[in-house]
Amino acid sequence: MAYTDDAVRAKLSALNETQESIVTVAQWVMFHRRHADRTAQLWMQRLKDSGANKRLNLVYLANEVAQQSKARRKDDFLLAFSPIIAEATATAYKGATHEVQQKLRRVVEVWRQRQIFELPIQEAVETRIDDLDKARSSGKKPLLGGSLFSGSPTPKEIQPLIPLQTSVSKATNTSEPAFSAATVEYEKLTDPATAVPTPPVHAARLSALVKLLANAEGAVTESIKARTALVDTLEKMLRSNRENLVREEAQLTEVTGRKATIEAKKREVEDSIMRGLSGDFGNGSPAVDATPEQHLESTRESASADPDRPHIEELTPPPVETLTPTGTPPPQPIEPTITTTTGADVIHEQPPNHTEPAPVAPPPLVPAGAGSDLLSSLSMPFGRPHAGSPNTNGSGAKKRKIDQREEFAGFGSGDAMDGLDDDVAEMLRKDSAGF
């Protein structure tokens, strides 16, 4: 099959994950090693347009071609893959599953162990993969319990710089490996100590070096464009910040001047208030030329002076005659009301009557006999106690303690029937005689 772009695309489309398919396509590609540069470009385009699993098969194909070229000492494909292998590996690694990523890392480790590519190219490949791992780990969502506001948002003034810086980083990752590979090959061919090969081989190496230098030139040009755009944006931001700085400095000067003016006016108003409060130190006229210290001293003296006592009405009450109208009758005494807690009728005590006539003679003593007790009870006088007697009960009724010796002292002589009615006396005598 003749070499054409369609033939290369057909071979790459028919590639599968089996070892036989990868080896067959690799042999056909190496047979057309004169078109190594074009094959590498078509391979890169196909890798970008394929899925994750298909990208892994294309990396396996590049690995087979690179290792066979290294073993046969044919550098055509090594030089063709060197400028693009880092970007191609990162493209296949990004978005792939964990299993596919582990297989890609194994391929990269084999390249390092067998030194398939130059050391700068190898380091560029590993750096791109490590950057993808770091970006994925930093973009994970926080675990449960973590703060949702731990990350601070990017200011809107800096947001235009993010895509520009990303473009610069990508261009730098592409230009540095290309420049390193071109530099290494250039030093080999231009080293005086290196033996000059045969003209056909020398011409092929020079042609490959030209391609490397062209790739490095294009990569560096893209990096310069990206960095220039970033610098232009930074300069615009810098000019804007400088203008804002000049404006803010003018605002600061204006605010400071206004503050000083207001403070001076405030002191002037306070001084006028002090002059108005202090007055004259000697004759009562305002002391216009007095100093603030004199105003303060005068205020202190005025505050410490004892003011005159105010006139207070006396608290002595007026005499009762001034409040009682003329001709008012005197108040009548109020008879006290006696109440009891037992509910019994209240017995009002009567004042003693000292005008009662004394008895003519004391009653006769009843001799001892059958009716002596009844006679005693009937003939016993009831005396009313005086008002001043100490023996009184709670209801107001007063009793006098009777001394039997005093009561019956008069019955020791005379007839016991004196003073009684004749019928009663006769009845008593008969009863006494019958016994």
C-alpha cells in the first residue's frame, strides 16, 4: 500500500488493543520512516479525536515504534515524536479512567528505564502527568463536615488573567521540550569532535534537525504570543491601578484638609463657649481677653461657691383655734361599746350609789339547826362591788369576795328571828321544835 494520508488514517482507525494489531501497524509505519514527521502529525490528530480507550492504543503504537527505532538505531520517529509526545501523553491521560491512567504511567516508566527519549523530553512528559494529578486532587469537593466557604472567590479584576496564564503554561510546556530536543540534536551535529557520517546519512540528520528547529521555533512563537497577551493585560491592569492610586491620593489630601479645617473651627467654637461661661473675673462683665486657663479657673470657683439658702416655709402647724370656726359646740364624749366574743348579753356596770341608807341593825345569826342553811342563803346580803375593785371578769360583771367571818360576825348575839315576818318566824319555830 502506497503512503498517503488516507492510508495512514485507515491504519490508525483499524488499530485495536491486541498485540498483533499494534505490531502490524508499527511495522507498516516504520517501513515508511521517510514520512516520519507527517505520520507523527496524523497520529497526534487522530489521538485528539479519539476516546480514552482508543488513545491508549495509539500510545501503545507510539511506544512500539519508538522502542523499535531505538533498538534499530533509527532516530527518525524518535525525532518526530519528541516535540509532541508530552502533549500527546497528557491528552491521553486527562479524562481517562484510573485503570487507563495506570497503564499510561507504566508506559512512561518503561521509557525512563530504557531511555527511549532524551532526559528533557522524559521529564516534560512526567511533569505534565503530575500536573494533571495535582489539578484533579485540588478540584475535589470537600468531604462531609468540611466548610463550603473555605476557598475564597477570585476577584473579578483578576479573572481575565486566568485563561491567559493557562495559555502561557500550555505553550511553555510545549516549547521547552521542543527547544531542548532541537538544542540537543543541534549540539550533536555541530560538535567538532563528532565524526562526520556519510553524506546521505548526514543529509538526513540535517533534514531532521531542520524539522526539530522548525517545531521549536513554532512552539516558542506560540509561547511568546501567549505571554505577550498576558503582559498586555497586566500592563492595562497596572495602568488602571496607577490611575486609581493617583485619584485616591488626591482624595486623601482633600479629606485631610477638610479634617484640619473642621478641627480648627471646633476649637474656635469651644473657646467662644468657654468665654461666654466664664464671664468677667472681677466686675461681672465678659472677659473677652481671658485665657482658657482663666476661664477654667473661674468655672471651678463658681461651681465651688456655696449658693444662698432658699426661703423655706416653717413646718410648725398652726393652732387649732385658727382651724375651728367660732361658735362650734364642744364635742360630745362617745360612750365606748363593749363587745364580747361569747355572744352573751353585755351587762353595763352601774356607778356605785353611796347615798343608800345603812341597815338599821345587822341581821340576827341563825342558830344551828335544820333550816340554818336555807336561812343563811336567804338572809345573805348581796353587795355590789365598787368600780375600783380589782376582781372583775371578762363580761364586765364584778364580784366581791365574801369573808365569812365578817359577814356572820353580827349573828353571834340577839334573836335570829328579828327582822322576819311573823308567819315566817312562826313556821321556822315549829319546824325547829318538831325536830
